[in-house]
Amino acid sequence: MEKKIIQSLGRAIDILEYLALNPKARLQDISTSLNGEKTIAELREVGYNDVYFIECNVANDDDMKKAYEFSKEKLGGIDCVINNAGIWHGGMLHETSDEEWDRLFNIDVKSIYLSTKYFVPDMIKRKFGIRVNNVCPSACATPMFLTNQDPKVIELFEKASALGRLCTPEDIAAAMYFLASDKSSFITGINLPVSGGMDIHTGQPIQEDR
């Protein structure tokens, strides 16, 4: 399966794991990460040449339009869009500032609208049978989660998991690969839990901003 895939905030899942599963994939990372070029260089060093990076504010219309144009130039066409840009903000709703609220929804929600606005029409023109699925991870051992949690809270999450550990970026990459592949060609409209049984627990641990 050779897929041309647009991915937002690629380091949130394991790109190398995804490419190991699908070495013919051509990936583009649309990211605000300053490490984007470093990531692409690392991938090319181990033999993955059809990977590209463009720094982009995923909540900005002009930036996403430029990202789409860049994608068309580099990849020719888009087969799959992975929206996994996201941030987390803890606290009480009535104590949340306007700025915090807007930032959360701009990155977590508006970015999905903008990627759909610019990338999906091209897929429709190419007469794709568009499938839309959602991966629902539990607490995942990403740098964002690990650096913002007290070690005791991480231990509580591990104990709350039926499998006794945190979800990993590799777990998410495998799930996304499956949903992007032809092996899931008759699957659409699902929410796929990748939670280690966390969703059957009586309650997940409380997280607080640090």
C-alpha cells in the first residue's frame, strides 16, 4: 500500500513506527514543532526519503492553505489526513480564561475544520470513498503527558489500566496505520478505543496543571 499522508503534529505519534509498518508511505508533517526539520533529517538518515516538513500553525487559515499547496507540490495528491494536533488544559471550567479556552479549541477543534476545508476537496475530486474514523487513546506516554504529570499520577494511570501500563505512541501509530490502510476498507464512522481497558475502569486519576 503506497499512501500519501498528511499528518498534523507528527511527533505525537511514532512516525518511525508508522513507516516501519508501511515503508511505502509518503509522509508530510504539518507542525508547530521546532524539531520538525530534525525529525525529517533523522528519518532520511535511516532511508525514508519521501518525508517532508512544513512549519505551520494548524489553527491559522493562511498557514493551512500554504500547507495544502506545499502538499500538492511535494506529494501530488493526498490519500489520508491524520488530525492529531492537540493540547491539554486542566482545571475548573469557571476558572478557565478566555485565552486558555480559545487556544484549546483552536488547536484541538479548529485545526480539524481547516484540514478538512483544504485537503478533503482534493480527495473528493479524485473520487475517493472517504472514510472517517477516530482513534481514542487513554493517557499516552507522549512527551507532553510525561513532562506535565507528577510521577505518582503516572503510576496511578498505570494501575488503572487493565494492562498495567500507559498507552504508547507506537500503540497509536499501529491503530492509525490500520485505519489508513486497505485492511480497514469497510470501516468508517467508528471510535476506536486504544485504552488498555481504561474506559472500563471506575474512574481515571485526576490530572492537575503543573
